[in-house]
Amino acid sequence: MVNTNKVQLLQLPLAEVVEGLPSKSVKKIDKRILKHELVPEHRVLTLEEAAEVLGRLRVKPWQLPHISINDPVISLIGAKPGDIIEIKRKSPTAGETITYRVVVPY
Amino acid sequence: MRRVNENEPYMLHKIKFGVLSPHEIMKMSRVTVVRPDIYESDGTPVTGGLRDPHFGAIEPGERCPVCGNTREECPGHFGKIDLARPVIVPHYGETIYHILQSTCRVCGRILIPQKRAEYLLNLYDRLRDKWPRLAENLIAEVKKEASSATECPYCGARQFKIRFVKPFTYYEDKPEGETRLNPIDVRERLERTLDDDLRLLGIDPVKSRPEWMVITVLPVPPLSVRPSITLETGFRAEDDLTHALAEIVRQNERLKTFITSNAPETMIEDAWLTLQHVVSAYIDNELPNIYQLTHRRKRPLKTLAQRLKGKEGRLRGNLSGKRVNFSARTVISPDPLIGINEVGVPMEIAKILTVPLRVTPYNIEEARKYILNGPDKWPGATYVYKVRSGKKIDLRYFRNYKQLAESLEIGDIVERHLIDGDIVLFNRQPSLHRMSIMGHIVRVMPYKTFRLNLLVCPPYNADFDGDEMNLHVPRSYEAMVEAKELLLVQKHILTPRYGGPIIGGRQDYISGAYLLTVKTSLFTEDEVARILSRAGYEGGLPEPAIIKPRRMWTGKQLVSLFLPKDLNFKGKAKINAGTLKCDDEDCFHDSYIVVDNGKHLMGVLDKNAIGAEKPENLLHLIALEYGDEEARKLLDTLFKSFIRVLEMRGLTMALSDVDIPESAKDEIRKLTEEYKKRIEDMIKEYREGKLEPIPGRTLEESLELKIIQELQKLREEAGSIAVNNMDPFNDIFIMARTGARGGEVNITQMAAMLGQQTVRGRRITRGFRKRTLPHFREGDLSPEARGFVKGNFRDGLRPTEVFFHAAGGREGLVDTAVKTSQSGYMQRRLINALQDLVVSYDGTVRDTWGNIIQFKYGEDGVDPMVTHHGKPVNIDLIIDKVRGK
């Protein structure tokens, strides 16, 4: 069961900011970086998944760590400001860890 | 303002800072200062001067003319100076500049079309709370957009570029030429701005109207903020702030007279600018491009900003760091006989530091005893608080102890001396980690130093070459219990830094442990008794290892008496190296430690078994598996017996300990010749250009590298010759092998040769022209001429060698001095950044706003303090346990 309030919370004014501000030129990024060993797996969460994550952690989106829209991987996977990204990354202590980040337009 | 009960606790929700408005300044002002002099000729304060009585009562017995209170009650009152002409507050210069640039010079509207401005404001409002960083970016963008406009979208007026010269001058670039905007012009423009437009520029117009940044009236703080002091000579010295304010009044009055007497415009302008400078200096006397206010042309005045700034400023010196009561500091010295949880406190200190004792039916007799002893006889008391009268009685002056003791009631509080068994906090600076402050149990002792057990030196990084330490007394039951449960030394045997014991043996403890457990040591009944009695052992002796001709015990048997009965441990000893190397239990050299079911069967105890800061050793295992109490017992018993062994045997060094036979010396000499020849050949090859360079290096570098390599090998070989010719039970050699003190390098340097001296990792090259010392020819590349020392400490060095050694030694000193200051500052910044992060109950790491820093502490949620050197579980240990080995 997804709390509709949570979903509404995710409707952020972030995308508007991008429209509201002059856009910077986008560099073309080589797709092969996604396959590089040191680049962890990024995935955009669906609205429902994102609401679940936020509910579980009891945080508002802006309390998550941020990731820039200009991050090469983010622009490759086509995430938009306000999206929540799940990152699966190797960890020296825990083997594999999952972290979440919110995409921000700066 | 509503008057709240002063004692009522309340929660601060938030603090909002804004600019003080002239209206507000006027409202709180009780006096207008118009005269720069402070006292009349008869010594009374000038009315309308900077010591006007309306600033508040400060003399004893004086009544405040404003609030009617005496100096204890009067909070002090502000005054004001009405500035003849407005003045810019220099710290707002930048903000004012941005507003001037972004708003119309005629109508004051923001230089962004209505529609777009409304849209942006709406966006800004939605972003502000949740995405503050974004909102800031938005404002920066708005400023950029607005300041690039050339025409006002509202009134159509042409806009000109504004030039800002720090800290408070503005020029407008008009087509007919650049003109200066004086503060009145600036203030007028700021007054015209609209509230909504200001919000778009990131300013809260309710709390901070921009025109308030150009002040027309200056608040003058009360006297309690700038107290004057009376010197012994009877002269009065005023506070720096008062001097600065007097200068402001002086310049202000001068400007006033110029204006009223219709002086030429240039003179007025000049006086106005002077006033601007003086006001700026009053706020911050270290602004660039400003005339500093000074004390008779010498020392700069300490004005407002200087009071707050820096290490000794109000913030870092008085708010983040405070001086405290109930603390003591003195030199530390060692006492191997007290427990690791204890600290020896000098009697003199115990009679000054006190703990409040609330009188109950159960302790009233004890409390009476303290009172009868008085403040000078330990254990006594210094003060008594009577509940009924609420009075505090000082036992130094109230001498009738008998009557006081008799009239003692339940609920009274007796300030009693520090006694044995009290818990105190003990600290050594620099406080780099949490083990730098630990809880100790007091033991009152004679003499004047704090005594501490040698085993707690490593966490404090303390030694006894003059170190001093601080002691603090917790005075509430809550604090005492907290100290006992969380801070007690035994709770810090394991460190969270790397998952291992930080408390443990060093130096003599290690030599002693080795000499106790080494195979050659056998102890008679008498000796065993002496060793065990030091440890406080009570109980029977095991069956002796040898029965005839005398009953004798091995050290390992004695160690076993103290180990937990089901302890199993295996591991290599420190001496397990070189010729004594072995990898498993099949070890002839006694260098593999085996403890089976609490019986120490083989292997000597040395640094790897009982050393401080050595993870995965015997002490670590016991602390982890059996808890801190068991580990503490071991440290307080067995470890003391190590010292006893040394006391019986003695451990010392003599010149003869570093003597090596003449044959070995010959061998080293021959070796040196051999290497010298080889290096000479290399140099010759280099000179002829035939030397094979190392890839990526120049010819010179290659030669240097090769020479250094060769000489390194030479020293190692000479060292091993020396070591191989040494008696294994030579005391110095024992210390080096067991890891108690020194290493093979030190022995080599004493017995064989010092080897190559380096500065910045290179052979020594600097000094005279093309040579290091006048003893050598120019361009001499031979080892001797470039800092190679073939002498040793035993036989002595040649003059040139002494010089090279000093050069190398100096570098080490400089390095440590530089390194400590740099890493100290780095640590400070790191702590400031991390100090309020918290591991919350769901395992996440968050800051005080609830922002997530880490989704699980350390990504695995493991407390490193209870790990096996960082690993949560030690599989080998578990397998061994399951297999019953």
C-alpha cells in the first residue's frame, strides 16, 4: 500500500527550476562508462518504490544525499530532477550496499 | 515585550538574524551621546557623554536613573549617537551593491518584467525551505538577470553600471562621466525598493529593510559591555570600545558644526568620510583600506569584530570553550602498584576538590565525621548547605564544627573532600580520541603528582618526562554513574579505531613477560611466591615442572594460573622471525604461542601477545570473549608479576652489550671495502658514461639510486653480522627481539655502523660549492663524502660523520614539528565537520536536521570496537572452537 501523500510529496518543483533557469550546454557522454567496473549500478525508482523508500527511512526527499543532474551516469540513464536513484555499490565492509540519492538540478 | 518568568525553562525553536532598524535603536536608547569627553574635571561622568549614568548602574551602591536598580540588578541600557550624515555599514557593502545593481535607479523596482518576477518569486517560495541550496542558486541567477538589464521594465528609465570599491564606496557610470554615490543617495535608492522585489534578492524585508544597512543612528552599548578599570595608581582606563565611540562622537560633532556653519562642501565631504571610516573601524578594526583606530599611534583598538573573532574571541574562547571549576592539574608520575582503573591524587588536591553529599538517615554519621574534621584535615568538608535556612556555611571561617555536626539535618548538603573510591575524569591533551578522557577511581596519596598505572599510558600517549594531566570531578549522581559505566578505563581496553586493545604492555612489561615465560627460566618456590604475591594471587600452586634437586616451576605454569580456564589461543610471538621462524605448533624455538584450555603450553609472551596497540593478541581475545572485567583482572594481576620478574632479575645495558668480537669487526670491514669498490666502479662507469640508466631516470638519478641501494644492503649485512655475533640473552638484544624497545636498526647502529644519512630521502649533497664539507674534493661522489657513516656509536664517529648524522637528525626534528601542527589543524576541521553526526536507532547516520549521511553506519552497521581487527567475525577462531582445539 502506497501512501498517496508520499507520492504527492515527490511532485517537486525541481523540474520547473530547470525550465526556469537558462540551460547549460550538455556534453555528449560515452555510454561505455556504464559498463566500467568502478561505476556502480544506478536505477531510477518508480514513484511507488520511491514513496516506499522514503516511508521506510522516514525522510523527506531533500534529506537524502543529493546527486547532480550533471553527473555523467544520471544524464545517461535519463533521470530528471526530483527522481530518486538507487545505487548498488560494492563495499569493503559489507560486500554490497544499496544507497539512495535524489537528483538535483545543480 | 511580554515578561516571561526568568526561571521557566523553554525551548528555542529557531533564531532569526536581521538588521537592527533605526526605529528599534531609538526605542531602546535611553541617552543620546553628544560629547566625546568622558569625565568632567571634577571626576564625575559627563551627561550626554559615554559614561552617562543612564547607561546603567555599575558603581557599588549606585542607583540606576533608568530602572532604579542597583548594579547587581540593573541590566544596563543602550544609548545612541545621532549621526549628522548617514554612514554605510561596511559589512553590508556587498549586499547593498547587489541591490543597487538589480533595482531601477529611478523607481526602485527590480529589473525583471512583472510576469517573470512573479513566477520566480513563486518558485523561490516553494524551494526555500526544502531546497535551500537551490533557492540560493535561483537568487544568484535572478541577480545576474536583473543586473544585466539596461532599461527598467516598469518606468523605462535607463540603467547605468554601478562600480563598487570595497568596503563602502559606490560609483555610477553615467554617460557624462563617473559620479560617486554618497550614502544619502544610496539610502534613498534602497528606500524605494519594494518588499516583494527584495525577497527575490534573498532579503527578508520585514526583518531587514535594506535602507537600515545605511545607518543614521548608531547604538551605543551599555557600560557593562565596555567596563572601565581602575589601575592601582588610581588612574581610570577606559575600554577600547569606549575609546572608539569617543572618536565617533568627536568626528560626528565636527561634521555637525561644519554643516551648521555652512562650511565649504569639500570640508563637509571630508569630515563625512572620516566619520564613515571611524564608524567602520568601530565595527571591525581590521577591515582593509581603512584607517585603523589606535591607542596613541601604537596598539590597534580591539573593536566589536575583534572581540568575537579568532581563537581567543567570544565564540571559540568563551562559548565553545570555557574554564571550569572542580578540576585539577599537575605533573604525572608512574605507579605500577595501583590498578589500571585508579589514579593517585595528591592529598593537597583531595582537600580542595569536593563532592556534594546529601545527608540522609543512612549517611548522617559519615557526614558528621567529615564536618568534625573540618576543611584542613582529610577526609573533611569545606562547606555545608543548610536546607532549612538555605544558607551556605564556609568551614574555613565557621570554626564550631561540633555544634555544626550536631545540628546537621536530613537534606543538608555537605561538600566533602575527595576520598578513595570517588570517580573522576582524567585527561591528557591533545584530546585526539575518546580515550583521551577516561574515568578513574580516586586513591588519595602523599606527595604532589598524579599517579597512574603504566598500562594506561598508550591511550593517553603519556610519558613521565614532565607531562601534566587534568582531573575533573563529576558532582551529580547522574554524572558519576555515567562516568563509571561509560568512561571507566576498563571499558576502553578495546579501541573503536581499529578493533584491538589499545591498553596493554609496553617496554618493561614486555621484557618481563618474555623473561618470565622463556624456556630457560625456572623459579624456585621462594621466587614463585615473590612473583605471585605481587600479583595478589591467592590459591594453591600447581605441580612443579621439576622435582629434583629442587622443586621448580616454569613461567608458563605461573601465567596459566591467571588465564581463564577455557581459554584457547594460538599465535606467533614477536621473536618469531629470522632463525627463530616457525609457522605452526611444530616449533622448536618456543616462538609459537599455544594456550590450551587455560594452560599456557608453549611460546613466549612478548609484544605480539600482550603488547599495547597490537590487535588479535592474547589480551584482545580475552577482552572480546570474556569481557572487560576479565581483561582488567589480567592487567591488574599477571602484568604486575611481569614487573616483579624484572625487579628480581634486573634488566640493564652496558658498553659490553654492544661489543662484537674482533673477527666480526674484520668481517664488516672487509664487507665495507667490497661495497666501496663496487660503488667506485659504478662512479667510474658513470663518469665514462657507460652506466646503464634505470628506465625513467636520468643518469645522475640512476647512479644515486644504485648507490643508495648498495649502501642500504651493506648496512643490513653489517647489521646481521653484528646480531649473529650477539649473545641471545644480552639484555639489549632481548629488548629488541621481544619488541620492548628498539629494533635491529638500533642494535646495528650501536654495534656495527650508522649507515647512510639522508636529507629529504637523498644523500647529503648541500653545504659548500660542489662538496658537503671542506674535507672532501669538489665533485666527490664517494659514499664518505655524501653522508655515509661507517662508524658506530660504540667505537665513535669521525668529525665528518658527526656532522652528517646531525644533519639527518635535524630533519627529523623539523618534520615532527611541522607534522603535528598540520595534522592538528586538519583534525580540528574534520571534527567540526563531523561532530554532530549521529547513528540513529534505525542504523542510519544523520545530521541534526535529519539529513541522511550514510544509510547504514559503516555500510555494515558494525561497531568496530567489538570486531576482530575490523572483521565482524573471525572464522578461524570459530572453527577452532567448534572442533574443540
